[in-house]
Amino acid sequence: MSAVPESFARMRRHRSFILGGVLVALFVASAALSYVWTPYPASELDIPNKLLAPGAAHWLGTDSLGRDIVSLLLVGARASRAGGRLAGGLGEAVGGGRGRLAPARRGG
């Protein structure tokens, strides 16, 4: 018997599974990075530099208020992770409570 279950061995052979795992890892890493570093303050307005094209200073350019797009994406990933944790916690609280209650009521 191998240490790795057969299902994991099958998943590792699929490109879409590997690609999805890499994308999720990049998303989580970028959200973690945003706590430590962003190229520019995400909430700082810089009207003279609005709607700049991507370049060396602003990798993805700037928005209509002059905010750096990369900084906005990094901070947005942080907010998305927080929302996911909140939704997961609420789901566990409600579902777990109902799951513990069901045997006491004999499935009812």
C-alpha cells in the first residue's frame, strides 16, 4: 500500500489540477505579501498620474484616481481571503450546529 492515496496520484497527472493549485497558491501568496509590502499605498490618490499605461513604475498602470493597480489587487486579495474565511466560519457554525443537533433529534 502506497503512502499517497490513489486519488491524489490521479490528480497530480491532470494539468488542470496542477494549474488550479498553482493559481490558488499564487493568490494566497499575494494576499500574504500584501500585509508586508505593496508598491504604493493602495488608498493614496495621485491625480496627476491618473490612467498611466503599464510601465516600470506602475506594472499594471494606474486607475482614474491615480492609484496603482498592482497595489489595489494585492489589497483586494487580502479582503477576498477575509471574506472567504468569514463565509467558511459561518457555514461551519451553522452546519456544524445542525449536524450535532440531528442525532439528538434522530435525524429530524
